[in-house]
Amino acid sequence: MPSVSEILETMDYGVAPEQNTEVKAWLAAHADGFGHFIGGAFTAPAAGASFEVLNPATGAVLAACAEGSTADVDAAVAAARKALPGWSGLPGHVRARHLYAIARLIQKRERFFSVLETMDNGKPIRESRDIDVPLVVRHFYHHAGWAELIEAEFPGMAPVGVCGQIIPWNFPLLMLAWKVAPALAAGNTVVLKPAEFTPLTALAFAEICREAGLPAGVVNIVTGAGETGAALAGHRGVDKVAFTGSTEVGRIIREATAGTGKKLSLELGGKSPFIVFDDADLDSAVEGIVDAIWFNQGQVCCAGSRLIVQEGIAARFLAKLKARAEKLRVGDPLDKSTDIGAIVAEVQLERIRALVEEGRREGSECWQASAPLPGQGFFFPPTIFTALAPASRLAQEEIFGPVLVSMTFRTPEEAVMLANNSRYGLAASAWSENINVALDAAAKLKCGVVWVNSTNLFDAAAGFGGYRESGFGREGGREGLYEYLAATPAKRVRKAAAAAALPDFSAAPAAGQAAENDVVRLDRTAKLYIGGKQARPDSGYSYAVRAADGRLVSQAGLGNRKDIRNAVEAANKATGWSGNSGHNRAQVLFYLAENLEARSAEFSARIDSLTGVGAEAAAEEVRLSIQRLTYYAAQADKYDGQVHSTRARHVTLAMNEPWGTIGILCPDEAPLLGLVSLVAPAIAMGNRCVVVPSQAYPLVATDLYQVLDTSDVPGGVVNIVTGERDLLAKTLAEHDEVAALWYVGTPEGAALVEKGSSGNLKATWAVDQTAIDWRDGSQGFGRAFLRRATQVKNIWIPYGD
């Protein structure tokens, strides 16, 4: 018999199997297969089709599940729609009781759910038992609290409606909880489609819903493959789509929902950096990278799959990491001694193998642990690539397997540059014993979550979500609950102004250039405003701007694709504005208000002349514009983040960060007030803007050039390109260097913007210009605008014992 010291040296453990008798009995009771869960009951599929669910560790069939058709999705959405009035009409306290009951029932069956999840997904039982299922319980408890508080904490907000939710196979039950719990807390009803590889815990959850007495139709579960998910995402009866999965599918869903008015949140792929500075505790960092890339076989969207280690310690660190990886046990997921379980499916295993072989062919150095793999099932060893270029496919593409790529850096600046060299922006880890070094990196990393000297920490109280092509929207915490709420519709308190006539963009000579007292009037053509300077349009063309009585007033530049390119370039250079303190930005906004007020009579006359609203209404528009500027000046250093109360011993900072460059397309109604109401919150939060003003009344915006010049607004912070709104909107939507886009115009333009944004998956806010009364304080300004002007970065900083 080996001694304790020998065991510690070899890390050779005996088998420690987890009993799965109860799960096998449950599966045997459903040997005839599982139907959909619709309207509070399990139902047979309309088309009678089914698919097999396999155990990835053995390849054995676990169960047969219904293949969802369009008819099944129709039935589920109808059931959710029918249940919506009753569920949303319940007091928050009553909804809280239901969520609390669900949490308690799952907690009582933690072992059952853990074993079922491991058999269905292939992850080690230690992970499903100690991480996944406890977090599921935590989410339902936490959101029971939000249901209790929602009326007080979210005044003026209402549930979105019927939510279509599509979840992945890597955390099947946890992703369900992330989506279902906040949706129900907010008063929505749900149609959920689990991944076709891992539907079983979702179906077991359906039984929990029934046992908890959840009203029929509040939660509906339809199983199936991609076609089922597409039918759900594109269903006209769905008010909100929440998707977690690949970036490629996220793009498809963005295009499918474009112009439908559906609220959308996407949590997509990642290629997360794991930065190790030379003063880090190397042994702790080694354990961190083990958890970052080999947790759940690397099948984690935020896996620390890019190791970026300081050059002076790289060799020593990699030697330690390889020695540690050699001790990892790959095998039966139900064995409590297993570190790395099975890949979810053969198709995923083949993809991992193909990418690894491609890396070898490219000349990168590939190291793999020598641990023997089981003879059956889908397994892959811990793998490390070194000597690869930052632009190589392995360094840029999400592998979604136990494969780590490593590169080195010399300075902290280079580390951040390498870390941000990705189209993704989901998460990052920074390891250093110098808190200044770690937090400086955390502030500069372009991602939604940063873990300091830690990794893969999650909690229901902290938001999770990405930047850039990792998607938009957050799950968890206060910021996650907003995804399932909408502003209570407000009726317009006054009749909208008559719709502006569509200007003539043909660039033909404008008739009606009159002389005054037989002297030819000097021609004035308003230019564009780019980088703090007036610029002629690239096209060389202008279009006529007419007064309310049809009289030719002037001409404005007809902007094109190149002008937008120049404006975006100028905005992206003005990064100093984002780095300014809120106090400094506030002073500039106050100064803008002062200078606009000094010219209020001039702007009032211009608005009245162009729109014909009357002197009193024009003066009110200018007065409200000044008031909006002062409001957002006041908010510039007050709309701040918070410290989330997570269960772990961490200070979890929710920091509001600017998007960067925002494209803003303004309405025709209230041409000054609409522009100010959109631009002011954006720049107050540190964004830079490319603004397309009212196409009918662009002179109101071009008159602002001198106000901007005399108010210390740095060049490039506000850029104004006049011209045809929807043509310029398409260019902005497709521009990869535009981080977010706000559009106020026609429904057709909104669809164009949302579809065009799928390229880099920028966040969009598309509004019908008839839906907002800009003079109404409950609609035209407020904290909701500030929330749209920021994205939340959660930084986890360990403290205490």
C-alpha cells in the first residue's frame, strides 16, 4: 500500500464514483421519450419527430427528446402569451414566493441535478456539484428578492412580455437559471429552447416548475436543434430574444430580429486573455490558469484561452504549468477524482482536433499532457501552444476546448495591447502582487468582466456580458434585470408637428436663389463638421434646405461614405475625452449650455423659420435644450457604478464605461432638442459621436458649430455629417469602428440599422421618431439615456481572508 507521501508525489487516486441510481431510474421512467413542456404539461411533438441524447463519456443513448417544429413553437408562444397578463399582474411579492419555491426544490435535489448534468454534458461531477447547481439555486433566490423589490427599485418599468430564450450546451442548467430567473422576476413569461446536446436538466426543471405550482404557461420548454431555435427567435409573438452561444449564430439572430421591435441580448464567444506579470504569485497563477482553461474541458465562453505572460518569467511559468497539467486526471466525469471530463459531442471533438492540427501545420509548438485517455467517449488532453503569432488563427479564434495558446510581453502596455488584440471582449484575468499594476490593466482591458488574481468567478448579483463581438446586454445583477424590463409606454401629451417633407437629395441646382435689392446674395453652404473643423463634403455636392413656407434658405453638404469614414476616424482619435474625469466633462457641458443660451434668440428664430412651429414653441425648444445640457452636465460625475454584494470575498466593482464612438441619427421633429437630447448624454459619459442631424432641418445643427468651437469641446468629440439619414445610417451601421448606434427615424430605417449592425454586433437603439415627444421630460431625457450611453464592466478584486 503506498504511503501518503508517495500519493502526494504521484497524485494517484483510486476511483471515487458518484452514484447515479436515481438519475438512471428517472431516465428509465421516461424510456418512451420526453415531450415538450407547454402550458404546464408535457406534450407530444406536433410532427412526431425526436432525436437521441447521448452520454458524451460513453456514447450511450440517455434518452429521446421531441424535435420541435414551427407548430410546437407556435403552441408554446401562445401558452406564454395567454399566461402573461395573469403572471405580470401578480404582486411582486407573489412572484417572489414562486421563485423562492423553485430555489428550494432545486436545492433539495442538488445531487440529482448534478449527476444528471454530468451524464448529459460530460463535465466532472465536482464542477456540476460544487459550482453549477449551487449557482442555479443562488440565481433563483437572488431574483426572488428582485421580484419582491421590483416596483420600488424600477419605477416606470414594465415587463417586456413573452421572452424567447436559447441556451447553450456548456452550462445547461446554469444558463437556464441565468435567463429564466430574471425574466420571471420582472413579470415576463418564457419559451426556452435548450441545446439539442443537453436538454435533460431543462426537462427536469420543468417538473420542478409544476411541483412549485408555477401557473401554466409561465415557463414553456421546447426541445430541438437549430431550426427550432430559429423558429423561436423569429416568432412574431416573441417580444424579447435572449441568446447565449456562438458569435456566428448571434449574427444570424441579429439579422433575423432586425426591424421587428424585439428586445435583444446576446452573450457570445470569447478569446479571453490571462495576463501574468512578473511579480505575480506564480503557483497561484498556475492554479488560476488550470481553472481558466481546463474547467469544463475549456468549453467556457470566458475561458482564459490566451496566456499572456511576461517574458522574464515565461519559461519558468510554462514549466510549472506543464508539470501541473501532467497531474490532471482525464476520465469518467462521474468519478469525483476526475479533473477533465468529456467533450460534449463528437462534432465538437472533431473541431478541436482540426484546429489543433492546423496549429501544428502553421509551425506552432504543441505540447500535450501524457495522461491516457479513456477508450470510449469524447475526450481530449490538456494542450498548450507556444511560439505562435498573435494574428494566427489559434490565437484569434475561439477553440472551445482544453487548448491554451501562450505568448509573451515585455511591458504592461504591450500586455494590454496583446490582450485587446481580439474581436471579442468577454472577460480577462490579470495576475500581479502589485495592485496598481493589476488595476491599471483592468481599467484598460476592453471586456465586460475582469478578474484580479482570480478567474471564472460568477454570482447572481454581478452582471456578466461582453464588449464588441462578445455581444451586448448583461445577465445577473441590477444591470441584468434591465434586459427584461421596458419603459412603461407613455402617451404623447401633444399632437406631433407635421411631418417634414423629404428633402431633395438629387444634388440638382436649387431653384429660387433670389437677389436682394438687385444685389446678388452671397451664397452660404453649410459645411460638415469633422475633427473640430468645418469640411466640405467629399462628394462636392449639396442639397437644398427650405423654410416652412417653401422658400430656399440655404444649402447643406451632402455627406457620403467617405465623410462618415473621416468622422469616425476623428472620433476614434479623440480618446482623451473618454479619459477625462466626469468633472471635466461636466464643465464643458455647462459651457455649452451657457453659449447656447447666449444665442437663444438666434436659434429660436432659425427653428421657427425652418419648422413653422411658432415663436413660442421654438423658444421652448431652445430653453429645453439648454436645460438638457445642464442636466447631463450635472450627471457627468454622478452617474457612477456600484459595488455588488456577491457571495465571494471580493469587491466586485460595476463600472460604467463609455462605448467609444457612437453613431447618432437624429429625428426631424424638434431638430435642436432631439439632437441635444441624444448627444448630451453620450458625451457626458465619455463617448465620442458621429452625428447625422435632422435631414430636413440640418441648419439647426450647422449653427451649432460655433457654439461647439467656443465651448472647449475637443476636436473629434462631436462630428456632424449632414445628408440623407438612412443612407448615412447604413454606412454607420456597417462600420466596424463604430461601437454603438442610436437611430431615430422610420421603421424601415430601424430595420436597416439593426441588420447592418450584425457585422461587428454593435449595440443599437432604434426608435420610431413618432414614438418620442422630446419636450416631455418622462420620455425625452433621464437616466435611461445614460444607461444606453454606457456599458458595464465588472471588476472582481479579492480582499480579506
